Amino acid sequence: MQNSLCVQLLRSPILAALLRGSDEFCDIELTGFDVIASNTRARFFVVYRPPKQDVNAVKYMKKLVNCLSNYQSKKYTNIILGDFNLPKLIGQIILVVAMKLMIYS
């Protein structure tokens, strides 16, 4: 189900597993992967949002939030990184996404 990569850094191995998405979110520019090192686990989402400011941009953000909600982990810490191309709204958008993910966790 997932592609895995094991990396040896210092004394403890780090396992990274790439998430596979569904066709429903194929137009969302997002890569998700899990990182497991000792007792620490994190799910990373690296996102790119095209720099459009129209009706399609709103639809894209709603779909992105749905995608993140579907793939967020209840077992791991979820970390969202990326270029959202919203210089004036970036703090508000991150807050909304983080709050939505907290509701589901």
C-alpha cells in the first residue's frame, strides 16, 4: 500500500513511508509521507496551491482541506508545509486547516 524507505542516521533508523492518494484528489498538488524514528511518528503533508485568486481557488482550498482531513493521522502528529500562495491570508488559512484537523483528531 505504501512505498517505504529506511534511512540510517546516527544511531537510530528512520523509516519514511509515502502515502498513496485516491483519484478523488488527483488534481491537488500534495505529497504525504510518514516518518517514524524510535518512538516519534509524524505525518507530513507538502502542499502547493497555484497563485490564482478566483472562484476556482476557493474550490481548490475546500478540496485541499477535505484531502487533508481524509488523510490526517489520528496516531501521528500531522505537519502541513508548503506554498499556499496567499500572502495576505496565510495565517488565517493555516489556522482554519489546523482547527479543522483538530476537530477530526
